[in-house]
Amino acid sequence: MTIPEAKTIVENYYQKNGNNTEEECFLLTEALSFLIHETNNSRYMVQLGGFYYYQKNYELALKYYTMAAELGNESAVIGLGYIWYYGRTGIVDYEKAYKYFSKVEGDPVADYKLADMYHHGYYVEKNEEKYKEIIEKLYDLYRNTRYVDQPLPEICTRLAEIRENDGNKQEAVKLLLEGKKMLSSRIAYDPFFGNFSIMKGLINNLYRLKPLNKNKFDLFDLYEVFKQPVKVSFMYKNECYIIESSVEDDGTIAVCFLGKWYRSIDDLLMQAKLNDQNITLIAWRFKDFKIIA
């Protein structure tokens, strides 16, 4: 393998937006390992660490993020903050999380996670005013961003909670809809499990504050619609498709689409394909969702 060949493998992998085979995943790890060995470039360390994070292989994610952080890569520093904040390797360490997030203070992701620590009193003394101050400032800075990788949805969900607690439910709903729109676009190109967790929480909060319009909803609203057994139809390229939910013996909701059953709505959204494309990639083209049974 040569450096140009390895770079081509990496580029081709990310162009497929998650529609990669096991062989392509293996080739990516080989190519990135080769590039790390040959160039010692922290960018490739972060990419390999991110791949393992997505695969929930957090020990290897920790290894490569640490390598990159030692070379001063800020994305790796944030990745380490997440690993310790959520205890991805089995140990929650808020002191380490605070240390890493503080190293890149001024980055919007690090800042809203620092805000969370003040909100919950993790490692630092609980300070609700500081939490609100950070979130308000972040929203003012990023409310007009067009870049879906910016954490506007995360900021909107937090500010919506602040507005709701202040008694302004209408503004809270507006913020949640704003965050949902941006997050839908992000998921289209980045079907990372963390983005679906954010979407699920956002949908739960949104429809806690307002009723679902059963004649006007979208793919991600299935988190609300499928809280009970029901059939839903939608149109795509002038063809009608059916998605059905069912309650399993253990009380969980399973979902059927195109004859295949998925264990949860998360699994459906992360795995289901239509015309060999992830359904979340083409969801913006789905029309006329209806509850039919």
C-alpha cells in the first residue's frame, strides 16, 4: 500500500455516508493505520479513533484519541472528554472530562459540555446561572449557522428546557423545531448513534409540549408515533410504503419495513435501506406520512 492508495481508500469510505461493507470497514482501518505509521499525522489518528468510537470499541477509540491529543489535536481532546464524561470504557471520570473540555474552551461542543457540568454539578459546584449564560451565548453565536456539524440541535434542546422552565413553552417548541430541522440534515450524512439519541430526546420533549399532528409528520416523528402499535404509510417517488410497529413480549416496540423486522425505532433508522440507500439519507423526499391503522 502507498500513501496515495491509502488516502483514496479513506476518501471513498467517507463518501458513502455509512453505506459501507464490512470489507470496506476493514480496508479503512488498514489504510488509516498505515497513514498513521507513515505520517504521524493526528488527523488520521482522530479518524481511526472516531471509527472505533462509532463501532463502540471505546478502548481503541481512547488509544487513538490519546495519541492525537498528545500532538495537540483539539478534536481528539474533545473525544477524550466524551469518553470520560460518559464512562465509555467503564469508568466515569468527571475530573478528566472537565480537564479535557477546558483545554479547548471556546469550541462550541466543549463549551456546552462544560455548561452541562455546571448544570448537574459534575466535578464543579452546581451553578445554574453559569449554565444558562453559556447556553444563551452559544445560541446567539450559532443560531444562524448553516453547518450541520455545529452543535445547534444540542444547544437548542438545552435552551428549550430553560425557556420551558421560565414558563415560555411557545418559545421552547420553536427551539425544538429549529434543532430538529438541523439534526435531520446532520443525520442524513452522519448516521452516528449519538445523533439518534439526541433526536429521540428532542422528539420526546417536543411532543410533551405540543400534540402531534397526525396528518403532518415525518420519519423522525416515528419516535412519537410508534409508542404504540400502529401502521404508517408514506409516499416516495410516487410509490406507497408501509412501516408497522408491534409490541414485543418484553414490552419493547419492534418495527417492520419492507418485510424486515427491526428491534427498535433506532435500529430501523440506523439500518433500514430503500433502493440501497439509508432511509435517513433520503428522508427529506418522503411525503404524506399517514397513520392508517
